[in-house]
Amino acid sequence: MSNLGTALLIGLVGFIGPLDFAIGSNMLNRPIILGPLVGLVLGNLTQGIIIGASLELVFMGAISVGAYLPPDVIVGGVLGTAFAITLGKGVGAAIAIAMPIAMLSLAIGNLTSVIFPAIAHIGDRYAKEGKPGGITASMWGIGLIECTRRGILCFLGYYAGSAGMKALLNVIPQNIIDGLQVAANMLPAIGFAILLEMIINKTILPYFFLGFLLSAYLKVPVLGVALFGLIIVIVKFHSDKKQTVLNTSTSAKEDTDYDDDF
């Protein structure tokens, strides 16, 4: 496939990223989804999955809170993965590429978003006139502008930037790239630690150590531990359900006996 054709497909991946906001929160805009799509386009699905998962951990906290606007995860994730695969680099290079690109895309997005209030006012006018079709068109208009902007940035960035990005990576000292690679290897542990901090409590803590013991001492593979956990969940669900029915039945019987005595 020509470089132009590849760039068009990379742009298409960037275009569909923002559709997550239109068809429900299905994580379509996250690197863990976009990375494999880029890998599929470039003929290296395995590397796309690895880089996408690593960038997902880097951008895990990139969410909009209040007035804070996070870096553009979509453009940074797509181009970071694309350049790393094309140039034969690893996760460290992908991280080095993705973050500045994401910040640049955020700045461009701030410039293009100035037209959104005008479109929103058009939607308000349609609402006053009782035209739901116009409201829908206004909403989709803003969404398509966002999709088009990211698609164009991904297309132009990949089509025009491969040579420049290769030269930039050659300038970066190898020890910095190696350091980023080491940091990327540590990210899964940090990600799991953040997840555990949010969900851990006295009830589920024994199950965590059970999974650790199964994996560390009995050498049960990850899939086996997951299936073992699934069985525990099913058994506990039916046990709790049966206990709830029993408690409800006992409570109803006590109420009936009380009414009879009365």
C-alpha cells in the first residue's frame, strides 16, 4: 500500500475516535482501542496492541475535570502508535512521540472549538421553533467537525511527518528512550495499583491474595485465575440470591403471624 493510502487509513482511524461521544461511552476514543486499529492498518496488530495498551496507561488520567482540558488522547495515541510501528521503535518511542503530539492537537482543538457556541445557538433557535431535526443536525454538526479535525490531523501528521519524526527520534539520546521504555514496563503495575486503590476493601481483599497465591505458587495461568474467579462469582451470586429469598420469606411469615395474633 502507498504511503498516501496508509495515511488515509490512519486518518480514518483518527476520524472514528470521537464517535465514542455519539454512540455511547464504549471507549472507542482510547489508545487501547485505537492502537490495535492502527496496528491492523500497518500490518502489525501485535505491536499495535502492545503500544496501545501502554499508551492507555500513560493517558489513564487524561480526563476532563471542571475547566481542565486533558491532552488529545485520540491524535496522540493514533500518531504515537503509527510512528512507533512504522519506524520500528518500541513503546518508549511511542510515549516520547504521543505526548507532545497530544498537547499540540489540544491547542489546535482550542482554536477550532470557538465556532461551537455559534452552532449551539443555532440548535437553541431550532429548539424554540420546535424543530427536533434541526437540534439533531446541530449536535451532529459539532461532532463531525471534531471527527474531521482529528482525522485531518492524523492524516497530515502521518503523511508529512514520517521523515521528520525519524530525524527527531535519531536526535533523542538512546538513554532517554531506554528510560521511557523502563517507565513503560512499570506502568502496568502502577495501573493495577491505582485500580486496587479505588476498589479494594476488606471483603474483596482475600480474593486478591487468593489470585496471587494461585498464580505465584501454583503457577495457574492468568486465564485459569480469571475462570476460577468467575466460578466464585457465580457461586456467591446464587448463594446471596438464595439467602435474600429466604430472608424475605421469613420476614413475610413473621408479618403474617403477627397479623393473626392481632
